[in-house]
Amino acid sequence: MKSKKKVTFADIAAYTGFSKTTISRYFNDPDSLTLENQQKIADALVALDYKENKVGRILASGKTEFVGLIIPNLYLHYYSEMLNQILATYETYGYKFLVFAGSSKADVERKYIEELLAYNIEGMIILSGTIPSRELASYNVPVVGIEREDRYISSVNTDNYMGGVQAASLLRKSDCDIIIHVNANVPDTSPASGRIHGFVDTCEEYHLPYELVLTDLGDTFEENRERITRLVDEFEEKYPGKKKGIFMPNDTHANVLLNILFQRYGRLPDTYQIIGFDNSPISREAVIPLSTVGQQIPVIANEAMKLLSEQMEERKKRRPAPLKEPVHKVIPPILIRRDTTA
């Protein structure tokens, strides 16, 4: 069979009676045409079964419809699920993604950004907190952050303080003798620090015995397992026979803790209650489904892409009106009680 001839701008011009310049304006600057003429060209595209040449359009307009995405890692289930949900926004917004996994090294992530800019991306979504928001704002593209320091860029974050309150409140209702929150030593500029403050404020408000363990749990499963095993040994030595409610920083680490206890005792001991943070798939798939403070990951992903898309589309107008101040959206968490809390 002969391959079907590609429809060109000249074909569309001949069909409509417009010039090739007018057809080009339809694709690259539609606001410059009347709605009536836009409709005539749109009808012609259907009639001629036009298939867009993306490469040609990029060369003509300089607009790639690419968004750069830098994510800290794909080991933590929160990030892999967030990536999955961001990629799924293509069906709604039509933007494609160039993805880098961050390295926690600023010089390396700057090279990633240079590479993204070389591809003429139209915007960036940044989950990695390595590069300060002031620097990110200096690049000539819209930037939206998720769960990272965001003073100079727009962002979408979970209400982490509320999440910390929810976790502590659930463990309080589980009649724990001691409530423990394990987390990294998160700076106050990071939204995740709200989990710590919400947890501590709730414990102090209700005069609950608590311990705050701020430590680096590592970046790999092997590091996580070794360091969380050491924490379990410390908790059992420090609180023998007491009912311990443990609020882990995320569902991945909560699952590692659950597996350690299962391998040691063959079950989740009555002296342990566990709650994670994320509601990533691992919380449902664990050997015992984990209670968790659910970040609304699909909502966060869609809101981030919506916010970025609005800024990118604004820049395409003849007289764009850029944001005067960054926009910060906060999404409430949803407490999900499962089998690891009474």
C-alpha cells in the first residue's frame, strides 16, 4: 500500500483560501485570528485528516510543550507515586515531561537544569529541595515546587502540620504509653517540618509522654533496614513492655519497621502501633495494611500541573501578565486508619 500523503500548510491554504502565513498563525498565534477564521481552519483540518508535525511546529514556534521534572529519588514510594500521577496529567494538559532523579548534589542538579533548558522546556516541577527557590526563580521559565522550600516559587504542599496533629491524635486514642515520632532533622523552611511541629504541639497540649527522634535513616533499603533495626533495639531497651505508638516519616519507612517487627516476632506485637505518612501504594500492600496520614497525591499532582500550565499559557499571550507573587496552595491530608493502629 502507498503511504498516505502528509497534509501540508499549502494544502490547508488551498482548501480554505487563506495564505500559508495565516495557516501558520493559526498554529502559532491563534489569538491573532478572528474566531470565524479559526473555525474555518479547524474544520479544514478535520476534512483533510491533518496530522500535526510536532517537530515542524517546535521549529516554527519555539514551543516544545515539554516540562522538566526533578524528583529526589524513586526509592521512596511517595515520589514514585507522585511521578506516576504527574505523568498522568498529560491527558488533561497535553504537556510532556523530561524527568531527572535528583542526587542531593547541587552541582549535579544544576547540570540537570541546564540540560532541561537546552531542550527549551516551558516550565519545571521541582520536588527536590537541593537548589534554593531563589535560584530556581532566576531561570526564565515558570517553576512550581512540591513539598520543598518555596519562598520564591509557586508551590503545592500538603498541610503537614495538620498531618502531624492527626497522627499524634490517632496514637493518643490508641492508648499508647509512649508516642514516638521518627523523622529527619527537617529545617523549618521545608513544609515537612510541619509534621514535627504538629506532632509535638498535640502531645504537649494533651500532656502525652512522647519522644522525638530526629535522625538520618539513609537513602537505600539497606541503610533504612540497618538504622530502623537499631531504633527498634533502642525502643525495646528504653520502653520494655510499654505500648509504643510510632509515627514514621513516610509509608516506606513505616513498612520497613513493620517488616522488621514481623521478622522478629512473626506478627505485629501488641506493644506496637504504627502510622505512616503519604498513603502511597505500599501502605495498602504491606503485610498488614498500614495506618497513614494520606497526602492526596493525585490532587497535589493535578494542582501543581494546573498552576504551572496557567503560567506557561500566560507566557504565550501577546501581552502576558506574569504572577506578581508566588502562589502557594495547601492540600489537607486525610487520616486513614488501617490494621497497624487499634
